[in-house]
Amino acid sequence: MTMKKRKVADFKLDAEEQALLKSVENDEWKSVDNIDQEIEFARKASQNYLRKDERITLRISSGDLDRLKRKAAYKGLPYQTFIASVLHEYAAGHFTDVA
């Protein structure tokens, strides 16, 4: 059984992703000579960045928790992982404050 290869056009890209795609298509990216060192550096950086070293306990309404669980299920994630992801995205400044 062969898998169908998806074209980039099959995906909806945001402005940043479109700019990255355009730069790749225009051959603006260059290989590095020390690829193994760069991969190891990135691996260590991601392990430090993604390390979960704190626990919290919080109380939220059952309705909010139910909605979060449904959104997590839709994305195929455990709900606690989904909540941690939402909090991480907010803390990183990827959500805009409305208040």
C-alpha cells in the first residue's frame, strides 16, 4: 500500500508559514557544514525548553473543563497535555490579550 503524497497546497498556511515556504522555494536556505552538531544543539535546547519541572493545582468550572476535554479529544490529545499546551502558548505570547 502506497501512501498518497500531500502537496503543500493541501494545507492552509498562515503568513509566517507562507513566507518560509516562499524562501525555501527560492533556494534562500543553505546547508550547514556541522549538521550533526546543530542537530544535537537543537535537541538539547528543546529538551530544556520543553521540560516540565513544576506541578500546579487549579480549580476551574466543570463547564470549562468539559469544553477543554472536548477540544483536546478533537485534537487527539490527552486533556492535561492540551491544557499545558494552551498555557504554554499564552505564556509565550502567542495569544493576544483582549482585556
